[in-house]
Amino acid sequence: MRPRIGWYVHHHGRGHVTRLLAVAPHLDADIVCFSSFSAPVGLPSNCSWVVLDRDDDVPDGASPPGDRDPTAEGLLHWAPLGHAGHRARLATIAAALSEQRMDAMVVDVSVEVVLLARLLGVPTVVVAQPGNRDDGPHALAFHAASRIVAPWPHGVLDLEHLRAVQHKVVYTGGISRFEGRERTAAETARSGVLLLAGAGGSAVSREAVEEAARASGRDWTSLGTGAGSVWTDDPWDALCRAEVVVSWAGQNAVADLAAAGVTAVVVPQERPFDEQVSTARALEANELAVVRSSWPDAADWPAVLDEAAKLDPDWSRWRVAGAARRAAEAIEAVAVGEPAGGVR
């Protein structure tokens, strides 16, 4: 019987939905996706989409959900009292899991959804994230999970919070939607600077980017939703043509840098649990990118870009090739009831 798999897609940024779109084509299963997002363009044919109510809006006359004991005194991450959207989204997921057979539930990411699925007797696959996630709610989710997918290569991030559950962690390598895609420009044609600003937000202003561009003496292109950028659904051509790519340190962004084999300057942005700081340190330690802990002063950019242009990073160490397939295999293993297996 063809497996049926649920997949929770978090609505912060675009990384979680991008990861789904990369992995789903490798799954021989019917996938029911749950998210506050509308169904994305290019949703694979084996996926259906359920839109969930938001759990972070503020209805007229109501207090913000963050004021309503959302952590249950530290037991959870987000379960605000009396919030209709929060109640409705979990009820929607619970109804789907109870009314139809679900062989596994992928959660990217939510402690509360992991626990909900597990309480309903559905085995869960948790997508791990870097950073200092040694708090109680994360530990609860990791121990409740049947399998944990870590979308980075084994050995580059030594994370305390995964040590106790190593027996069920599968290190897939970086999952990129561009895996295996041919370059659109020869190495000799690379020129200018690309700022890959993403959609998760940043502390870097449009003015700071413009000052950096003027001081660098290079042409800059900025793609994303912040820092004066223009959004594009497919930045592959720009990645291939840039001499240097400036990027934040999100998991999908780094995997895309690896897939394109670029020289990069990585500036981690503030995220919960120091997620991007953790990833940036790994990139620096493995000599894969020039890393700056904060946006450099305008006058420093010529030297920073020159340093990056001299790099010869071995991006094969990020293990993008085959990563989406390895993630799919780990998920399918849970769906068919195979016992936990760790490092790959």
C-alpha cells in the first residue's frame, strides 16, 4: 500500500516550504501538507495542501498571543491560551490525522505539532535546526520523534542537543532545490556581487547595502524581501554569474551556495537559539566562506570581497548531492515501520 505522509510546513521565511519542494519529488508516497501558507507554485503532484489558521495574529480587542502564557511556563514554545487560531490549526491537524490513515508526520518545525502527532499515535520525523537548542521543549520533541533529519553534513556541527538522540539522527547534507542543476555561466563570466537576502528578515538596512556597494567599487544585485532587494523565485542565474555572493546563514541559503559552488561572504542574522551563528561558525571552520559576525562597515567591504574572491571552497563537503533523496529515504523508512537508524 502506498504510504500517506503528513508534512507540517512552518510559515517563517521561505526555507521550510522550499525544503518540502526539494524532498517531496523523491518520496513514493501521498503527502498531505499543513501550513499557514497558501499552496506554493510548483507543488508536486503527490502533494495536497491544507491551509491552517494563523496562531500569531491579534484579533481586534484581544491581547497579543505572546502575553497569554504561550510557553506553559517553559514546557512548550508556542501554545497561547485562548487563541482561536492556535486552537483551530491544531484541531485541523488532529482531525486529518484521526480521519485518514497517516503513516508518518514530518514536522518542519514545531514542538507542539510533534507532540500532537505523537499523542495521536503517528510516528514523527523532526527536521532539526542548528543553534543552541538544549531547552526543555526541544528535548521533548527530539525524544518523541521516531527519526530526526539534520539537513547538513555529519561532523561539521557538533550540537549538544542532538548527542542524546544520535541513534535516530540522519545527517542528509545540505538540501538544495538546485541540486544537480547545470550552471548557466562559465567561471570566467562571473562578475559583480550578489546579495542573497532571503525572506526571513534581517537587521541590514537598504542604506547599509547601498553604502557597501558604493565603497566596494563593484556592481551589486540584491535579491530577497529585505534590504532594498527584489524577490525572485529562481535566483540560480544570479548565483552562477556573481563573482562573490553575500548571504545570510540560513540552511537553504547555504545549501544553495554549495550547489552553485560560489565564493561567499556569510553574515549570520539574528534568529532564535543562535541558529545562523552556529552555521556560520561551521562554514568558517571548514574554510567554505568568509564569515563576518555583523555587517561590515562600508570602508571594509573592498577587503572583505577581495578575501572572498581568493577562496577556493570545497563545497562538496556540504554533501548537497543526494541530500534530498537521503531525506526522503529517512522519511519513508519511518512510514513503513523500519527501526531507527542514525548517522549517514
